[in-house]
Amino acid sequence: AADEEKIASCLAKTSAIICSVDDIEGLFNEGALKYVCNPTSSPNLKRVVGMSRNLNGKGMGFLVAASRRAANSEVWDNGNTKEYQSYEALLKEVAADCGAEYTIVRAGTLKGGACGDPGSENGEAYFPQYLSTKFYEMTKKDIVTWQLLFDCKVRGVSLAKGDVMVGPGGKAILTASSPEECKGDSSRAAVAEAMVRSLDMDCAGNVDFGVSTKEGRCPPTEEEWDELFQVLA
């Protein structure tokens, strides 16, 4: 009961809600979304941000679906597009009911998302604001997890307005667990940060945009994030 009271108290005061599930098959529960985003429980709501996927179908197909089965179970293969479309429609609906704006942040295959290498020279590949090294232990399938290599090499970010990001196409088997910049991929860290930062961006209101990867040893700076969001203006 105490937890329910605390949740109700927080909802009554909050001006923004972020909805995100790191699971291809699982989506934010419909009942939970309707509960947290309604005028009664969240009277001060101004923005609802939801993570979705690239749903346009470009760069998808048999080889992408095969790569998910054979190489990486987290490959986004457009397998449950209709469910995501229904989720997006509901998110827009509950936001409108609250008099709030929506923002939909699209991802492809989620990779990495943790802090990088704490032992790197001068800490140049270590960013403690992201998930701890426990993430690498949980996902390790070899001597060195490719998720760590990805986080050390692909910190750059690219944003695009609308549902326009493409999948890996015929190279899907090669890119499924690649630690390089690849079409169809999104960094967990970049998607999470884009969702949070979008709350301060007027241009992100009632907009959907995709997040893709870009080679780089460091995440974008404050100024670079501001520049990235200009594509939504």
C-alpha cells in the first residue's frame, strides 16, 4: 500500500513520463500505460516519451529474421510491427487525453549500453553515467564480450525525423553481433539519453524520430546533442 501511495504521489506531481521496454517481444503494458497517463492520476503531465522501433520495413526481410534466430536473439527484424503500431497509437491517445505532447523514439537492434572499459588509459573509454560493468558479465558469451567492444567504439549518435531508419538488409548475419557502426543498430545508451534529452526539446513535441549509431570513442557533448536535435525542427 505504501508503494502505491508513493507512486500516486509522484504521478500527481510529475510533468513527464518515459515508457521503455528493452525486449523485442514485450511492450509497455496497456493497463499500466493507461494508469500512469490519465488526467486523474497525472494532472500535470506535459510530455509522454515512448520507445518504439523502426517500423518502415526498409532493409528487412528473410536474412534479418534468420540472423535473429542464428546469431543474436535481440536483432530487430520487424517481426511484431502491428503490436508496436498499436502501442504507438495508444501512447498518442493517452497523451492527448492528458493534454500532453508525445514523443516516440525509434530504435533498431539494441546494442551495448554500459560504461565501457574502467581500465582504459586515462579513462578515455569509461563513462560511468551508463550501466555498470555487470551488464557485460550478464551478456558475456566469449573471452571478451562484443557488447563491451561496441561501447568502446560506437559512442556516436545520429538522429533522423520520422520512421526512416533502415535495417541491415543482406548483411544482417555479419552485423548481428558486430561491434562496429552498422545499419539497423541503435546504442542502448544513446536511445536512453535521447529519450531523456528530448524532454527539454520543444522541437520533440508530437514528433517521432529514429536513433542510429555512429563510430566514435565519446558520447556527444551538450552542444552536439543540441545540434543533433535540430533535425527535428
